[in-house]
Amino acid sequence: MSTVILVTGGSGLVGQAIKHVIENEPVGSRFGKKENETWIFASSSEGDLRDPAQTRKLFDKYKPTHVIHLAALVGGLFRNMKYKLTFFRENMVINDNVLHAAYETKAQKVISCLSTCVFPDKVEYPLDENKIHLGLPHDSNFGYAHSKRMVDIQNHAYKEEFGCNFTSAIPTNVFGPYDNYDLEDAHVIPALIHKCYLAKKNNTPFVVAGSGKPLRQFIYSRDLAKLFIWQLREYDDVEPVILSVGEDEEVSIKEVADAIVEAMDFKGNYTFDTSRADGQFRKPASNKKLLSLIGGFEFTPFKPALAESVKWFLDNYDTARTGIKKQ
Ligand code: NAP
Ligand code: GFB
């Protein structure tokens, strides 16, 4: 029986990481491609998923048996703070179109992608899968966070009414090759990699936004990719799974900036702009459920993963998503 896996958002940071793993891991291995599998990595040029007709057309074209649904309007703290309604509406529409097309075309399984920012801001730490709906998310991204929480609600409703095998993953902050490096819209790591690169090139100060004190857990995109492949093959439950490094792997934004300065060999002036927002102070997520199910997983240590990501950016600056018009 042939298996067709459609990865929506296949051209983005996480999508490209899954593509890298499927193309480079040994065929037949735990995280490698299986003989009977066809993998489709779709970008928005193959269909705007905000449009139900284009979404249905994509599903009719590929007839996926399985879906890893990554496509979304995505961005860092400052983009989220600026466009809360747009993040809510666009992601609500994209998720509803994809889940309903999957239901109508009888896909056997869908894994949707949430984020640890869905968790309540004020709740007992560490965050775990049972705490998603126990209070309001942080104010800085409530639009995006609520749209993602609704996917968990939709998954349970599709299961109860139609018996669908729809589930979700909850990654922590992700970084790696093929990220979005737009100076205003990006997440902290790609934004600071780009800012440090420009500071070195133009001999200007490297300015980090905020106090540098907030704490985050970061997972390397190619590790996350393997965990999505595991969930696709070995996890059949509607309840979400946090896909993250351990809660003891939290690092401060200052430690992140220091590591980027080191990886970029930057010797210039390096300051913090405390007039800019810090956002949520921390969102420590437990990966106990994941490790209890997958039986142990070797995460790439932060610094070598960051060095690989910086090297990819420097090698691909001309084609990367920098938000800067290229000559
Ligand atoms: P990304 O790099 O910005 O990629 C977004 C992907 O979605 C691209 O392939 C994009 O296609 C596609 N897309 C966007 N709008 C679309 C539309 N209207 N129709 C069709 N496709 C559309 O994002 P990412 O960081 O890989 O995020 C992937 C998933 O992980 C998202 O669901 C996100 O919420 C989740 N997540 C990300 C992080 C993180 O730190 N990055 C953390 C937790 C969860 P084009 O390339 O054609 O624009
Ligand atoms: O990755 P980030 O933008 O988002 O990280 P969140 C924000 C932290 O990095 C804040 C600091 O404490 C910022 O003050 N920071 C320092 C910077 N310099 C910069 C910079 O140049 N750009 C950015 N972006 N931050 C997001 C959610 O929250 O996490 C999204 O808003 C999503 O919805 C994402 O869930 C994974 O971790 O604060």
C-alpha cells in the first residue's frame, strides 16, 4: 500500500528540515524514507491555504494518506505584537481549510503544529500537555496562540464526530537553516544572526532588543524534523506531544547573543536596547511525555547547532529570506 505524505509549509524552516532528514537519512532507517513512501513538500505557490478551493485542489492533486501540517503565518515577538488579529484570522482559516480537506479526502492521519506559546502565561511550571487550556496565553501573542489552541479543539471534535486520527505537536522555539531572517519579523536567533552579520559588515554596533534576561528552550530544526517523522509513524493519539529539549536546557537571550557573537567572530560594540519589549519571561516545557514514548533521543547540542545555522546563513545570504531587496 503506497503512502503519500503531504507536508504543508514544506518550504519553510521546519519543512526544509524534514526534507533534509528524509533525503539524507538511510532509506528504511527510523527517521529515513520508507520504500513505499512519496513525500510532497508544498509551498504557498502550490496553493494558498487561506482559500478553501485551492486547499481542496492541493489535496485532490496529491491524494495524501498522511499530512504534516506546518503551513502558517509565523513570526517572532515583534511581528506577533503588531498583527494579533491577522495572526488569529489567517491561521484559523488555514487550519480549518486543511483539516476539513483532509477529512473530506479521507486522509488517514494529520499532525498539526502548535507552539509552546499556546500555554497559559500564569500556570505552574513546567508546562506539560495537560495545561494547554488552563488560562490565557501571554498578551504578546494571544492572536496566534488562540488560533493554535483551536487546532487541539478541532482535532478532538473531528475524532469524536468522524473518528479522524488528527493529532498535534507542540515544538518549542526552533532554529536552523532556511529560517526567516527579516530584521523585524524574525524570531530571536535568525534576527540576531542577521543583525550581527550587518554590524560586522558595516562596522556598526550589534544591538540586541530588550534586557537579555528572558529564558527560552531552543530545538534545532533537524532534530525537530526527526521527532515529526517519529510522531507520524509511531504515535496515534489525539492528545498533543511537546517536541522539545529538556526544561533544564533553558538559555537566556544574553547567552544566545553571546553565542552568536562568538560564532560570527564579532569584535565590535555589543549593546542591549531595553526600550524594546522582552515579551514572555519564560515558558519552560517538559519533554517527559516525548522521552517516555520515543525511548530516548539525542538532541544536537546548542552551540554546534547554532554554529551550523550561522554557517548556512553566511553561505546562503544571497538566497536566504532576509527581507532585504537583493540587487
Ligand atoms: P516559516 O519558515 O515561516 O514557513 C512557513 C511555511 O508556511 C512556508 O512554507 C510558507 O510557504 C507556508 N505558508 C504560509 N502561509 C501560507 C498560505 N497562506 N498558504 C500556503 N502555505 C503557506 O515557518 P516555520 O518556522 O517553518 O513554522 C512551521 C510551523 O512550525 C508553523 O506552524 C509554526 O507555527 C510552527 N512553529 C514554529 C516555531 C519557530 O520557532 N519557528 C516554533 C514553534 C512552532 P511559502 O514559503 O510559499 O511562503
Ligand atoms: O523568538 P522571539 O521573537 O519570540 O524571542 P518569543 C523573543 C525574545 O528575544 C524576547 C528577545 O525576549 C526579545 O526581547 N530579542 C532580542 C529579540 N533581540 C531580538 C530581535 O532582534 N528579534 C526578536 N524577535 N527578539 C514567539 C511567539 O515568542 O515564539 C511566536 O511570539 C512563536 O508566536 C515563537 O510562538 C516560537 O519566544 O518571545
